[in-house]
Amino acid sequence: MTKFFLSLHVLAVVLAIGPVTVAASMFPRTLRAAPGEPGGGEGGGEALTTLRMLHRICRVYGTVGIAVPVFGLATGSSLGVLGSPWLITSVALTAAAAGLLVLRILPAQGAALVAVQTPGAGAGPRASARLAMSTGVFNLLWATVTVLMIIRPGSTTGA
């Protein structure tokens, strides 16, 4: 059963978290090319369509990403490592990444979309920079969790 849960856990990471990290990373750059933004020019309609799509990917795949900790905890339970410091740290970092996505990134993307669609409002370069910073932290959290899952300090499983 452990291999089954581990397979589902890894698949959930690849299929859910991967698209969120890519879409979230692309959003700030695309925002700068949107209509009404400083430096935004031709192709603004395409930028708006892309922004909507990237935001939707982050929302939908972020929701699907709930499967990652569910299958991860099932795997940890079957391995008997739920009390391991590396796993507890990974769970805390995963919660931090989820919180950042739900409380900061998605609302900022939504606000930027509204601003871009409101004539003369524009999201501004600061909004794009803040969103890029939040996304960078989000990606760094997931990278750290990935490293912890591979290295597993103090692991007694031999791998």
C-alpha cells in the first residue's frame, strides 16, 4: 500500500503543484504586458486572456493540490515516519505554501485582473513586483519541501 500512496503523492505533486508554480510564475510578467500597464502595448487583449487562464490554472490546480498532503500523510503513515522532524517540517512548509497561495497570490491575481479590466486603473508595476516576490517565495517553499522529501534527514528507510 505504501508504494501505491507514494505513487499517488508524486503524481499529485507533478500534476497539480507543477502547473500552479509555472502559472503563478508567469502571471507577473504577463501582467506587465497587459493593456493599461506601463510598458504594456500591442497584444494587450492576448495578455488579458492569458492572465485569466493563468489565474484559473492557479485556482483549479491549487484546489486539486489538496491531494498532495493527503496522499503524503497516507504515505508517511504507512512508512511510520509521521513523527519525523523532516516530515513535520515539510508539512509546515506545505501549509505555508498553501496559505501563501490562498491568502496572498490568488487574491493579488484577482485584484490585478480587475484592475487590468478597469479602464485607466492598471495594476501598476508595484503590484506586479509584489506578486512576483510572493510567487518566488511560494516556489522556494515547494523546492525546499522537494529537497526534504528526497534527502529525508535522519531517515531510517535507507534511501
